[in-house]
Amino acid sequence: MRKSKGYRHTTRHLFRKHVRKRGLRPLDYLLKDFNEGDIVDIIVDSSVHKGMPHRRYHGKTGEIIRVQGRAYVVAIKQGKATKQIIANKEHLRLSRSVIQVRQ
């Protein structure tokens, strides 16, 4: 049988959670909202499958362009190209470099 080349191919180790971080997350990640122009990091939460970006964008930083339903469209530079990624807010967080500048 051929090896599967699915959407989540070889992400078992990449998306694995630490033992003490499993289970329910705090509700603050559901209450936060992002505005257009915010700089965000894409950190994939493997416990939420809906709105999950592709694994190649895990750890990348981009800018929010617009809101599309419950999801956000994030522009990411990849080489010379600019990609637009659609991701739910469970997989996004404010960039730590921006948080340090604001304080």
C-alpha cells in the first residue's frame, strides 16, 4: 500500500502537545480579537482541527489583512512571494516582538 500524502502528513511529532498542556485551554484565547494590521504568529493548536493552517506555516509571522467570517486572513512573506493564509483565532497569537514594543 502506498504511503499517505494527506494534508496533515508527518505532523504527528510537530503538532504533539506536552503532557501537562493537554486538556482544556483557558478561555482567554476564545475571547481575544485581532484587528486589521496586527502582527501575529501562527502557532497551530492541534486540539482544534477547524481552521487549521498548513503545517509549513507553523511558527511564521504575518500581518492580519481582513476578517473572513470567524477566521482571519494573514499575509505571510515566503521568499519573494506573499501568501494569504486563512486561519481561525485558536491558531493565532499576537507576536511577542510587538507585545514587547507596546510595553
